[in-house]
Amino acid sequence: MKKSFVYFSLSLALFASCESKEDIALFPTVTNEYDASKGYELNAISPLYGGINTPFIVTGNFGDSLSQMKVYFGKKNAVLVRTNGSSILGLVPKLNAGKQQISVVCGKDSIVGDGVLFKYEQTKSLKTLAGAFGDEKYQDGDLNTARFKEVSNIATVKGNNSDNIIAVESWWNSRVSLVSPEDNQVVTLSTSHSFGTPAIDNTREKFYLVQHWADDRVVYSYSRTENYAEKNTGINISKNDMNGQIWSGAFRENDDNHLYYLDSNCNFCEVDLENLSYRIITLVGDKPSNFRDRCQMIYSKFHHCFFASFYQMAGIYKIYEDTDHTWRIEKYAGFNGNGANTGHRLKDAQFIEPYGLTVTSDGDIYVINRAGNFISRISGDQVEVVAGAPGQSGQVNSDSEPLDARFNSPQDIAVDSEDNFYIAGGWDRTIRKLSIE
């Protein structure tokens, strides 16, 4: 292992000359140690544990071309730096916590090392990004001095070098704010109407809002190129067509001309932004049997479908267009009564008033449990609690374990391009950031 370390961890090789001077070899020669007579092998990984961007070395017999090699931690492939045929140097990708099976792809061949595992250790925290616990008022300014009354809905948009946040206050207030961590500023964009969660298009530089409990719902647009000035699109969704409250909308991938809305009575529509019109879509399947005043909907590019929460049903639905162009709705997670049980998403899992939803680049779905004061994660077929304590309210952050944090009626959650999470804190009067890495 020491020999491999010499080959790969040094980007500069230093050689002392006879005059005691140092010459620097920027591109040192690496001897190929691949043994073609043995076939491909994967023997070991070092170190055996670590976190994101930890340098690692796998040893075995791999070939002679780095471009033909891939190293996988579970299903995630790593960035590779160099190989000498018997060792590969790379950087650990971002993973879920726990042991990950290591495999190597050489050309068209895949090798799984027997017992070659890496224990991934995540760094976690939950901190206040803007606002202050219990300090209820409207105030723009820097992230420390800005104040909110009740942040109810949240989304992320593209900034200059990092993402910005769109925060909406809409229960009994009407305010849309741009929160920029990069510029350390909170700026009010609108105080005109009560809106739900912004629908962000695929450019992530434009979003749309609709009045959620007006008699008729006007769709408004906001564009980064126009400094997010509020514009009336001229599209008005009649309450005769969608008689429930509209709290969120979403776009499908690769289509910024069609925006989809779901109301709290499970009416579904497609808005044609180019032709300034809309059409009601009939959903076929297992619809909610109990309707109240709120539901939330997101689109997952990972699953290629919509997901929606109906809090009165204590469950999450899946909405998708079938191959015959029929739009279908089916139960996806929960529906086992109010509670915090974990396990299989349909057989075991419970939620307590699921509200806001978001989905990561890996397809994990995060769910705000408003009345339960905790956050759930749906990963594959399994559901677990990742932040807060079910049934325990409070206003507590955590530098190391989000399960030790406490919430006070959280409302919504959004994810940025680096899979950091932003929480509309509701009654705690803040926007909080949940980082897992």
C-alpha cells in the first residue's frame, strides 16, 4: 500500500541533483503494473471509511487505461485521478451513510470485490439561515437581521455562483422574498397576493406563482433576467374548474411550456404558457377520499413522475402519464394512519400531516411532517426519520445530528443543486438549512 501511495498521492516528484538542487517533475512517469495474464481483479480499498472527497486507493489488476475504468461505491461512481494498472486513485463521492459495496468496471467487465466495503460517514447539521426564532415581523436586510412572520412555502433558483431561495409567506400574510446566501441579503419581491410554493422551470431562472384561495387564480411569472419583477401572465384558472386550493405547481423535464397544478380536491390541470390557456386532466386511480385545505405536489426527474401529499390521508401519491396517455394516480407511501413508524413505504411507513415535498438528484424524497414536527426521507422502498423528533415541538438547531433538532410547525422543504435542503420554518419564523454533507 505504501508503494501505491508513492505512485498516486504525490502530484509532484522531487529529485535531488548532485548540486543539492531540487528539480520538479510535473508529470512523473508511472510504470504500468497491470498483469494481462491474470485477468481483472479487485482486492482491497484504503482507507476503509471516510466522507465526501476522501482520497482512496483500490488495489487489484485493472488494465492500462484510466478512461476505460470506473469505481463504484454502491451505485455512485467516483472521480478517478490516476492508475498504474494495479492501483486506482480517486475521490469518494457523496453517499448515504453506511457501508457501501465497492466494484470496478474495466472496459466492458465489472468486478465486485468480495468483502471490499467502504463505510461512509456523513457530516450533518441543521442551522438557521435567515430569520430568528420567535421574532415575528417583516424586515429585509442581511441574513442576520432579516425577519419573517411565517415562511410557509419555499423553492430554490439559480444564482450567480450558488443557489438562491424564494421564500413565500402566505397563511395570513402576503410576501414573496428573494434570499441570497451569496450576497447575504433578503429582499422583498412582492406583497400582492397569497401564494403557494413557486413552480421553478427547467432553466431554474424563472418561476410561477398562483393565488391559492382566491375565487379565480391568476398565474404570475418572475424571471431572473427581469430582476424577478412580478408579471401577470393573463392566465386565470377558474374556480369552477379547480374548486380546491392550489398550493403548488411543477414542470416536467425538458418542457418549460407546460405547467401542471394540483388542487386540494385532487383536480389536476395543464397550463399552456405559450398559448395562455389551460385544460383539466382527469386522474384515474386511487384518489383521496377525504379533502381539506391543502396538498403539495413536486415533479421528480429521477422517477419521471409527480408526487403529491394529501395531509388528511397521511400519505404520498404518485401521479404519472401512462403509455396510453391516461393520467393515473396511485398510493406511493404511508396511508397507515398518523404516526412516525418507519420501514417499507406502503406496508409500514406513517406520516403526521405530510405537507411540503422535495426530491434529490438521487431520487430520495424528503417530506415535511407539519403536525409531527419532523422530516421523513423515502429512499427506494424504505422510509426513515432524518430530522426532528416526532411529536416534540421546539426551536432547536444542531451542529452534528439533525435528529436532535426541533421544529415548530414546519411547512415546506426545497433542495438546491448541491442537495442541501431549505426548510420553511412556519411558526418558528425562520428559514433553516439542513446539510447532509
